[in-house]
Amino acid sequence: MTQSPLDRARLYQDELAAIRQDIHAHPELGLQEHRTSDLVARKLEEWGIEVHRNVGQTGVVGVLRNGNGQASVGLRADMDALPILEATGLPYASQTPGLMHACGHDGHTTMLLGAAKYLAETRNFNGTVNFIFQPAEEGLGGALEMLKDGLFARFPCDAVFGLHNYPGLPIGRFATSPGARFAGGAFFDITITGKGSHGARPQEGIDPVIVACHLGTALQSIVSRNISAQDTAVLSITRIQSGDAYNVIPQHAVLAGTVRTMKSEVMATIEQNMKRLAASIATGFGAEAIVDFRILFAPTVNDEQQALAYADAAASVAGEENLRRDAPPAMASEDFGFMMQAVPGAHVLLGNGGSAAVHNHQYDFNDEAIPYGVALYAAITEKKLPKPTLD
Ligand SMILES: [Zn+2]
Ligand SMILES: [Zn+2]
């Protein structure tokens, strides 16, 4: 009987857990993953995989070919850490105060390395596997950096597959669904310029504070009045800044916040309406408003067919009873959405057991989850790039 991907992945456990803890002890911020990407490149080279460094600044791509198949897949993991002071007290805790692997990207990187080792050793596939180690997932644009650097032109992929660990989901379980998985996200700053004056003589100035108050209220009509009730959207104003004194009408006021949507076209509608309201309300009061609207994340949308294949691969690893195929989407965001806009793909959540939530200073990736991630990446590759059957 042939060895299952999970059984084989378990044989790598000591080696992979050591790599994971080494990466954990040496966290690096987005686009500064020099040590991490060097470690990744060296491991891939050690296992005989063709390595391309500096794809999208600190990104790394490994290429492994087998047989004569023309089909290809991309397997993706992220490498960056967060600016958080670690409070786990673990022996392998961050050695860089103020930086921490609090989102488990140390685990994601390790699992993709494990899959690379597995596939390089077993070669039970026909075609090309591209191992995509992306920098800067945490809002610093790592996926876009790789795309701008020609990721899919240089390393063509028929489909791409990613995953993220999920605290609260038991180890050995997976969750996914076809369609929207994570929201797209934008940040905005609206700068209102009036005319400063004495607080006791408002008729001599143009008050940007009163414009900000009207605009703040008006912006809350966008989701309720301009967006279909069938669509999901959040618009939050999280910062209002203006003025320094009791008796001075300031020159400027700034409104800032975030928008989340499940569809790119809904994001575009919100941006358009925000700009119209800001300009017209400011003009109505004799002031001026400039909107800086920055889309940081595309919605992460699973392709129906690829999601089904990925779910079947997860079921083959962990059993159908340990897979949720109808997991609800979340309003959080994933940089992987940009890659899945370029190439059809799918994203799966992997159980991280009872750890603290991601982005918490007590969080730690659970090493017991490593074999499941390795086996999932291996299983989807063997499923998408099957070897010709011998008669
Ligand atoms: Zn994160
Ligand atoms: Zn993350």
C-alpha cells in the first residue's frame, strides 16, 4: 500500500517544527524578510528545487517539474511578521523586541517548505509546481509586488492554492467554501480645507469642523442607500482630527477610516459615492475636500471548480467529517485575493486548535498542524497534476 501524504508529512515533523521555531524566533516585517527568504531559498536548493530570489523584492519562487505534463499549479504561503511585542514566554519566542509572528506566517512558510520537500522526494505528479513564498501579506502589498514583478508571466500557473491557520478550529480540520471568503479592504483619508479664523468670529472663516460633521453623517448613507441589500459592505470612520484650541476655528479637518466589501465593484461604488459626497458637501459650505482612497486588499474569492478540488483534497487528507465545505466568509482581508484575481484558485482555513487569536501577543502557531498543511499542499498538487495511469 502506498503511503498517504499525511503519513509521509509526519516523518518530516521534527525537521519542520525546528524550522518553524527558528523562523518564529527571527520575525521580519513585510518587504524586509531577508533572513526568512534566504532560509527558504537555501532549503529549496538543498532539496534540488530551482530557486528564483527577489521576485517582488523579498519574495521567493521555487519551481519543480516532473514528467512531460504541461499543466501547472501555484502553492502560496506568506512570510512576514507583525509589529507586536511578544508575550508568549516560549523558549523560541521572538528575539527581536516589538516584532512577532502573531499571524502564523512562520507556520505557513514551514508547511509550504514541507510540501516542497515532499514533492521533490516523491514526484508523484506530472507537470510544474511553483512554490510561491510571498512577502508582506499584512497590508504592505506583497502579493501586488510579486504580480508587478511578473509572477504569473514568469511562472505560469493554471490554478493557485493558499491557506491560513485558524485558531478555534481543531487541529486536523479544514474549512472553506466556493465564492467569497474574505473581504476586500481599503483605507481612506478625507482632508477638508476651510479657512481658519477666531472662534468668536466664525463669519470671517470657513469652518472645516462643521463640514466634517455633515460629511461623517452623510457617508453613513452610502452602505444603506447606494449598495444593494444583497451585497455586504462596511464603512467605518475611525478617526476625526481637527483643531488645537478652544477659541480657534481650524484650517483643516481630517476624516479617516476603512471600507470592506466582498466584491470589487461594490468597493468602486463606495469610492465613487464617497468622493461625490465629500466634494459636494465641502463645496456647499465653501470648503474643499480631497479624498485619498487606497485599496489594500482585493476580495478573496474562491473559484467554484478549484474550491471543489481543494475541498476534495482536504477531505482526502483529513476525512470528510473533518472538513467544512460551507464555511461563512469573513470581513477580514487576505492579500492572496490579488493573486486569485489574476489566476483562478482557492483558499482553505486550517485548524490551529485552541491558541490565542491571530494578531494577539499570546498567539503561537501550533506545530501539530504542520503535517496537515504539508499533506494538503501535496494532495492538491497530486490531484491537479495527475500522473498518466499505466494500463
Ligand atoms: Zn495577519
Ligand atoms: Zn495572516
